[in-house]
Amino acid sequence: MRASSVRSAGLGLALVSAFAFGGSGVAAKPLIEAGLDPLHVVWLRVAGAALVMLPVAWRHRDLPRRKPALLAGFGLLAVAGVQACYFAAISRVPVGVALLVEYFAPALVLGWVRFVQRRPVTRAAAVGVVLAVGGLACVVEIWAGLGFDAVGLLLALAAACCQVGYFVLSDHGGDEAEPADPLGVIAYGLLVGTLVLTAVARPWGMDWAVLGGSARIGGADLPAWVLLGYVVLIATVLAYVTGVTSVRKLSPQVAGVVACLEAVVATVLAWVLLGEHLSAPQVVGGAVVLVGAFIAQSATPRAPVAQPVAAGGAVDLPDHERELSAGRGAP
């Protein structure tokens, strides 16, 4: 398969992941309003997804022996770390501020690749990151909530660092001679995340009766278990599967920029389904994020062999061959 085809497939998967992750908050908010604690919703989300992925974990039961560090890191950072740090952050700072800080992750990924891995990145990737972060500031209306504290900011920054781990570890699993199957990595990552979040969320104190009732969304009452099913199957399982696959087909930094669309999707869905007002700056900001994502993914490397890693494709042709042989195909 040509590099352009791999990039197109990766972009499509990244968009699916962004839309799937973006819908999680809209589906989870009615459950919270119905009486569930936010951390309990997170635990149900991750534990439910881990249960769904149990057959996959069994199929790849050799992974814990082969890649213990990768699975532990993915579970701690990409699953439990992002969720726990983000929810802890929004308990102290406005949601918009927490989102903006968390989505500095693409810029941090760019810095990781350039200064830690010492690999070249394209100018388009840097421009895309700047535009995406600037547009995101408008989407979350950063100016509307400047009353925050240092601890909340640090927690949001920790969520951003954990999200960097998601992109870097998703890419790391497929860059070896014997790549780890992305489905297996996700399955065991969810299991590790469930164990960690169980200690944090303490689900034994949950009001389980809420799940037998109804929750209101979009002017209609739906069974709470239906919304939970959406959060588990679409906003978690599908989101992680398509997200991890897209990182391997694109690159961590390009997939990270496209992931900024999650906040745009969440804002639009909240407007349509929850009746939350969408202001003119938010519309403009969403358009800027789209432009940034397009610029980042559309750059074509000039060198046919040693390509910049942020050029919207894999590093070189052998990487593409390894990616396709891994059977690939989220936040």
C-alpha cells in the first residue's frame, strides 16, 4: 500500500476516534445529572470496556510476558492517568481551562520527538499545533474562566503529560520487528486502568440504582444503561481502537493535532443535544482547529526514504510495511 493510502486511512481512523471520544462527555453528563459521581462514571466506562475486551486479552495472553512495560505504561498513562487527572483538574479549575491545558499534548509530543528522540519534524506540524491550540482556546472560551489555582493547573498539565504517553506508547507498540497487536495493547491497558481507577473511584460506594432508571438527553428520557452502553462501546472501545491504529498509521504528533477535534465535537454535540449555547468565537475557534489539523496531516515529506516523522505518514517505507503486517485497523 502506498504511503498516501496509509496516511488517508490513518486520517480517517483519527477522525473516527475524535468523534467517538468527543461524544463521551455528552453521554456521560446526563448520567452524572441522574445521580452518579463523575469518578464512578469514569470507572464504569473503563471497567465496562475492559470487560468487552476480555476475549481479546485472552487471545493475546502472551503480551504480558512480551511487553509488560508497554502494557503497564499504557494502562497507567493512556487510560487511568488521563481520566483521573482530568477529573481532578476540573474539580478545581473551569472545564475550558482544563481542556485547553490538556490539549497542549500535541505540542508536548512535538517537543518529545524533536528534543528527546532527536528526530526531525516538519514546519507544517508545528504550524498545525499552534493553530489547533489557538483555536481550542476559542472553543473552550478560555477568557470566561480565568479564576483557577496552581494545583488545578498542575493536574491539568499532568493530564496533558498522560495524553502524551497515550500517543507515544501507541506508536511505540508498532515500531519493532515483532510489533504488539494494538487490540491486545488496548485490552490489557483497560484492565490495568480498571485496577488503578478502582482504588481511586471506590465503586463499592456507587448508587447502582441510577443505572436502572432513566437520564434525560436532547429533550428525551433514555434508559441510563443505554447511555452507559454508548460510553463504553463507542466512546471508549471504538475510540481507543481507532485512535491507537491511527497513531501507528500517521505519527504521534499528527494524530495528536487531529485529536484536538475531540473538543470541537464535544462542544457541537453539547449544543445540539444538551442545548448548550455555541457562541461566535467558538464557531471560529472550531474552524481554526480544523485548519490546523488539515495543515498538520497534509504535509508531504520531500525525502523518499528518511521522512520527517510529522509529515502525516510513517517514518519510512519499512515502517509502513511493518505497520501493515501488524494488522492494524483511540482518546
